Amino acid sequence: MNDNLFGSIVRRRILSIIIIAFTALTVFQLFKMQLLDNYSYQEKSLENSVKKVSIPAPRGVFYDRNFNVIVSNKPAFTISILPSEYNTQQNKLVENIMNVQEGYVSNLLDINRKYSPFVPLKIKRNTDFSFIAWLQENQELLEGIDYEVELQRDYTFGITGSHIFGYTKEISASQYKIKKSIYDMGDYVGFSGIEKTYEDLLRGTKGYSLNLVDSRQRTIGRYLEGLEDKPAVKGNDLVLGIDAETQLIAEKLFENKMGALVAIEPKTGEIIAFVSSPQYDLSKFASVTSGFFWDSLSTHPSKPIFNRATQSIYPPGSTFKMLAAIAALDDGIINERTSINCPGGLQFGDRFFKCLHVHGNISVVEAIQKSCNTFFYQLILKIGLERWAKYAREFGFGKKTGIDIPEEISGILPDSAYYNRVYGRGKWTRGFLVSLGIGQGELSATPLQLAKYTALIANDGKSVEPHFARGYIDNKTSEFVKLPFKEIILDIDQHVFDLIQEGMYKVVNVPGGTASIAKIPGIDVSGKTGTAQNPHGDNHALFVGYAPSEDPKIAVAVVVENIGFGSTHAAPIAREVMRTYLQKDIDQNEKLNPIAKKVN
């Protein structure tokens, strides 16, 4: 009878083995789930019931040298979509309400589809409050759409500083791959200027909150009543060498002009004022930059995005005559008593190089004072190209200054290797040197390089590489931390600087000098004008100078494009910038606020 019910003994054994194996597998799976995979399932359960919401950290603000705020943060509404909840049939409605073009939302969702559907996607920053009000009223119908209050840069403190501060920009996919332990998609990072250089100091540390959510990821409460939440930590505040009032004056003086100005504190290398004109409105970069605005900037004929102070190269003209004088004096080729005859120019080969006047026998100090071309035509022939280039390199020409913004080029400093490369060995002559003696020819420098050169002359060959940031205020200790920068010390005899400084003093203060217009009542100013030939239009106007002559606190280089004589157009700008700064400097110590006292 049993054989009839279960078949043969073999079949019964097979059936028994199957039952035992199934039972054993079931027991093992239960054991694995309950004991071995318990932690993993707990984690998954927690992930499904607790949502981690990132809290952005406010970026550090910028102070000027007197601890006036010059760039800060302000709140703004940001709209986001949670792809896992969002119904794409709402795209058209949302686009209409946000007043963006059709396809805007679907395009963003498509671009970010490879990232987690449970991570909010920011779709519009700096949203008008009317949209927020509409969103709140219709929240029940708009699952997956939310908003948060973010901070964006506030540039309403008077100065523009577009080429100083730079701007932030949404992190790229390639940056995110490298730094996803620090950033989330949609975060903003420093993209240019000091925002980029000091990104690590400025960005702060993001926090997060843990929210309880239901099966549809809707927030229903706080996890452990917020005990495990982590607050965001604000970035460090950056203290710049910029003087806000001087910067403001410099910007106003460059309105409707193209060119650049750089003012440096000679002893420290700190940038006091810095203008590249025209500038652009940084507030347009505080949130999402419209394509129309970017196109208008990038295609504008005056190139406002281009940093003329560090990236535009100009022939330095007569402002470079001091360099030849330094080389000749320091190497003993001439001394203060050496005189060179100026008959109104120099005949060299089949070409006559003109001077502005007939100066007769003239010394090096007088040659600087009166800007005698003939003196320097002959002087560079005595010096030789390699020796002249060696001194120019020591003053920082032909290479980057190392300023703490990423936008900088080296300029052009010709030497034998340069001419051999450009024209071929043996295919250039000493005639190429004559123009270099007066800062023309294939020599080009940035306004920043000219300011550094002037600072070194003013301070007897000693300075620090130019920089914007003096230091930062530590966000944990509130103490000021000074940032280190490379010191520059030139091995040039002090007597050489004495003679050069005498010549530059006479340029401004003695009849026959070319820059009496740079005088400031009560303050001695030293300087040198330049008018650089421009093959593409009117000459560029230049001036380099410093003040007070006996104890320099500011060195300035000014270049105004396509406008004419340096004495007429560049020197007055430098004068007003120096006057503004030095008048402030007199009572600066009395105005230091409590934060500033921590520095001293």
C-alpha cells in the first residue's frame, strides 16, 4: 500500500532529500537574514526611512584692509526637484510659472539622470518670492518640487572689483567626480579670481539634517529629534590688502576708459587698488548666469571679462628707462657723472631714432627727469642685450609675478634666445636693441609687472610678491591668521636706487620734469611718465610712481589705452589714487575696529 502512495523506495528517498535540502536552505536563509545580514538590512531600512538633507555652509566674506566688508552673502530661494517623486508631466506647468523656456526642466533632468533619483536636483536659484508663494499654495499637487534658502554672494558694498573677486560657478561633472566627498552636484565653487584661489579657505564645511520620511520620501519628522544633525560651519573670512575707498576712486577714474591700474604697498606687496577696465557686473554671476548675459560679455568688443591688469601686455615706453639706468649703474658702465650728448636723436645704421628735444650733454638723473630718448638709445647699446635682460628678469619681467589670482601671463622680455627663435640665428642686429632702451620694440609688460617694478624701486629693491590676501579670520578661533608670501630682495647697490629715486623725484617736482601734474600738496611724489606707441591706434598713456617719496606707502602703475600722453591722462589718475590712500592712511590707526586690533 505504501509503495502505491509514494512509488518506489528510490523515489521516496529522492523526495526526502529534496525536502531536507529545501528545509536546510530555508533555515540557512533565515539565519543569514537574521544574523549575518542584519546590519546591512538595518542600514537599508534606515536609508529608506531617514533622509539626509545637506546644509550648505556660508562662504567666508571679504574684508578690506580696514575690516570693512566688501563682499558678503545674502539669502536667496532655490527650487529643487526630487526625481524619485517628481512627475515629469508637470514640466510645462513648472516652466511656465518659473518663466523659463520650454524643455528647461526636462533637459536638466536628462543631464543629471546618472545621479541618484533620491538626491534633490537644483533647477533654479535666486527665485522670485511670488513663485515660492505659488509653490506653497499648490504643494499638495506638486510632489517632488521643493525649495530651500541658500546664500549667494552680495556685491552691494560700493566697489565692483570684478577682476579681483572673480566669481563662483556650479561644480562641473568632472570636478564632482574628483571631489564628491566635499561637494554635492549643484554646489557652487570658486571659478576665478580670489574666489578660486582661496576656495579651500572660503567654502566652509557643509552640515546636514536627518529627517524621517515615509515610503514616498516625504518628510514626516526629525530623526532622533535632531540630536544627530550636524550644523554647517561658515568659511573663513578673508582679509584683503584692498583699501575700499581708494579702490572706489580708482574705479570711478577709469569709467569710460580702457586700461588698468595696480597700486601696491611697497614694503608688504599687498595690493591696495586694482582695476581692469571695463569691468562687469558680478551680481550676474551670483546665481545662474543667463546665456544672453554671458554672450553679451564674451562677444563685447571691449572684452570686459579680460583682465587687463594681469593679462594684457603693453609696451612700457619711457617708464622702462629706469631699468636700463639701473643695469648700467649697477654694473659700473656709467656713474652719476657720466654724460651722453643728445643732439635730438641717434643715427644708427640707415635709421634716425628721434628724441623729443635737443638735450645736449645729459646725466642719468637728468635723462630720467627729462625723459631723454637719446640717452637711453645709446645706453642700452653700452649695456648689451643679455645684461639688460638679466636685470629685467630680476625685477620680474618676462615671467608671472605669482599674484594670488589665477589669471596672469608672463609678458614678453626679449633676449638673444628670443630673437634667435623668432628671426633665426644671425638674422637680427643690434639695431633691435635701440628701441628697447626706451621701452619699445618687442618688449611688453603687464600693468601688474610695472607696479611690482615700481614698488621695488621705491623700497630700495626689497618687497614681497604682489598679493591680495593679507590673511584670514579663523572660523574656529576668530583669530587673524597671516598668509605667507615670498619676499623679494634684489642684490643691487643702494647708491643705484638713490640715483634712480632722485631722477623720479625730479620728474614730478623740478622744472623740466614731465609729470608736474602728479604733485600732491603736502606730499612728495616721485614718478615717471610714458607714452607707448600703439600700432593699432592712438598711443597708450602710462605713469608709474610712488609716495611719499621719503617713505613710500603706495606704488602705482597706470595704463590708459588709446588716449595719448602719459603726463596728461595717466599721471592725474595715479595722483588721485595716491592722494586718496595717503589721506586715509594718516588716521587709519585711529579707525581700526575691534576686529582689526586682533591683527596687531
